[in-house]
Amino acid sequence: MPNLNKKRKHNPSAEVEVHVLAPRNNFRPFDNRARAEEKHLSNILFGYDTNLLKSLEEAENELNQAQTSTSPESSNFDSGVGDEDVDSDYFEELERKPAWVDEDDDILVGQALNAQGRKLPNGGINKRSNKYSELLQQKFKTVVGDPKWASLKRKKVDSDSDEEINQTCGFLKKVVPQTLPPTTLEFKKLKDLNAETYAEGIINCIEFHPTSSVALVAGNSGVATLYAVDGKENKKLHNVSFQQFPVFCAKFLQNGNEAVLGSRHPFIYNYDLISAKVLRVPLPYGLTQCKKFTVSPDEKCLAVASKWGEIHVLSSKSKEKLFTLKQNSEIAALSFNTKGNLLFGHSVMGEVTIWDMRMQRVQHKWIDEGCIQGSSLIISPNNQYIATGSCQGVVNLYEMSEVLNKTIPQPRKSVLNLTTSIKDLSFNSTSEILALSSENIENSVRILHVESGTVFSNFPTFGAKMGYITAMNISPGSGYLAIGNKKAVVSLFRLKYYKTY
């Protein structure tokens, strides 16, 4: 029986016949000089006794010596193009030094383990005689990977490119502009903003802090609560309870250091967020309530809607009356433009009045198309658009240039998706989207893509349970959308297109 475990012996001295299949060379050198040149080139390509790179270096040195001997001034000549330098160095790897050197890099694994009082399996990268820095680098690569920024060898980029020239001259790198897609809105439902308490009653106002990730929620129960906005826990930071004082409107002042809360009473509350103190401030003579008010962009004054078409302008610091404005019918909504020099008021008769705050008089009036009774009004942060809502459920979007010059301007877009009175309107910080809501039918909220004039079809989702919506707002960085309802619930949504709070 043959031995199957017998190994085959290799005889290196045995000659192996090799057949090379190659095309026949019909262009052989016709003299000795051509044969010598062909042999020299062949040696460069396939090596004398070294590798290809070394052979190329030797050939380049021979060529440089030949050029130097024939033209001694050629090395100082500058053509001004530089193509040869770019091509020769394009794939050259750059040896870079570390940005800093740590004294602890020379510590051995054994010394580090003894100092930490722990043990590792001996051998391999854990060998006690190895450097501890190499062990840490290996573990980092195992968990995170080998990032490109950590490599000490990088390939040169084309130094003649316009992008690198601009960057070295202090210019910003060009970024391809991106716009919000008009078809679908990417969002995620998060934990309710006031999930810790649900103590505010019917939600009347939701205000996001201008600089910190904090939101103020207040309602009919007279409770105003500050929440940390993160979408995961939304922890309650602080709350204040007011006896028989349902909060109808609340605004931040002094860069978010204090908040003003108004109701149907002839006084307001000033809430200092830093000291957590509350101060009751009586309203000036002639002003019996503070259910609707807005703050100027410079936070110097408050415009409070009163009865019989009057608007009382108060100082934001002292709360004293500065002057009074008036229009023909009762005011439904107020809004300043971005500069604060103009105040817009929408009346219950469908007329919009524009006041010049410096001259303290009416500058212009115009009719909201198709509006029988006005209910809401807002101006976009870029001061390009103005949106009006009516009790008939129609939202008109106008160009600012149109309403300042015409008495009957034509809307850029009329949104007819809601059929009941518009309660709230809210632009995002980039003026790309406009949110609109009504409180008379459940889930009555829509989001309009301003540029295209289309309403996102996937918001709200089928089967959403947002209830009867009474308040709504978008965070300063457009990252969050908060919607409050009559059941004391504030739903929080993450708008994925926007990366900041």
C-alpha cells in the first residue's frame, strides 16, 4: 500500500522547460548602437540587479548630470509654467512630523500596567517591553478605525488648483449651495417637551430661548415652565405658578435673561431667569389687559393690542407707556419688521395697517385679499415675505415689496389646506418654511415650502394624534418644531434638514 503521508521533494537544481508565448519582433535594431540603446532601456525598465524605482532614480541622475554638463545655466531658467514640478511631485508622499511630542510616549506597557494596577494577556501588542503609546494607538484603530487625519504620510494635492490657491490666500472654501427639498419633509417625533409635568393646562404660548437650548411653556393653569430642549429627556429646569393668572402671551427680553407674561388682567409679570424672581408690574393707565403683544427686534419696546383698535407702546425696561397708535377696527395680530421701524397690524375687518414707529403715525394701509375677518399675521426673518391668516382658514403669502406700495396687493401664494380659523403662523429662521395651524379641528397643522409654494404632503403623518392645536413655534436654528394642544401636551419634532437648535 503506498504511503500517502510521503512528502514531495523539491529539487531546485532541476531544469524546467518554459515556453514563452510572445509576438514575433519584426522591428529589430539594424545596427549595434540601436541594440545598445534598446538594452539600456530594457535594463531601466526591468532592473539591473535592483528594483524598478532604484533604476529610475539612477537613470534620472544620469540625465541630470548630462543636462548640467551640456547647459550649465539651464537650472536657473524659469519658464513660469511649473507643469513639470507638479507632475513629478503629484504622487510623492509627504513625510510629516507630529504636531507635538509627549514625554509619556516612551513609557513601556509594563510600567503603565503597574501604575494602573491592572493586567493584560501577555504577548503580541500587549508585550510588556512594547511602548504603551503603540498599544493605545492599536486599540484606537480597532474601535474607531484608521482616520485619514492621523496619517503622517499623505499624497500631495495639485498645488496649481484654484481651490488651494484660494484657501492659502484667506478665502473660504467653496460650498455647493443646498436648499430644502420641496417634496417631503424629513422629521422625527421626539419625547413630549413637557412630559415631566403636563402642568400648564391649555397651552397658549411656546417660546424658545434665543441663545440656549431652553423653551418656555405656559398656559391656562397659570404655570410657566422652563424645559431643557434635547429631545431625549427634556428635563424641567424651573417653573412658576401664578394664582388666577392664565398666561395668554409670553416673550423673552434682554437676550433671554427675563420673560414677560401677560393675561386678561391690568398687570403683567416680569420673570427674571437669572435670579428666578417674579415681579408684578401694573399696566399704564388706559390699558386693561395684555393678551396680545409683540416685542421689537431691538427689545426696546413692547406693542400691546388693546380695545377699539388702540396699540399701546411700552418701554421694555420700565414698562411705562411711550405713545399710543390707533386703527379703525379691533386688532387681531401684531408684528414688527426685522428692522423694527415698521409695525404691522391685522384687523378683524381684513385690513392691514403699517405704522412708522419713528414718526408714530400710519404709513400705509392695504387689503388682505379674500379676507373677511383677519386672525393672524407674521413677517419672515429675512424681511422678504409677510403671511396673513383669516378666520376662513385662508393663508396668504405676500412679497414685502408688494404690500408696501399697493393698496390691493396680489398674494404670491394662497394656502387653502385648512378650513377653519388660523390660530398661529410661524416662519423658520431661514424663511424656507411657514407653519400654519388651527385649533378647531384635530391635527390642523401644515408646513409650506415657501420657495416652491407647495405644502409638505407627509406632515402631519396619517394617524397622528396632536389634538386641537393651540400654540406652535420653531426653534431659532430651525432644528425643533413644538406644537401645543388643549390637553396640556407639547409635541416636539426634530426637523432633520437643520442641524442646529
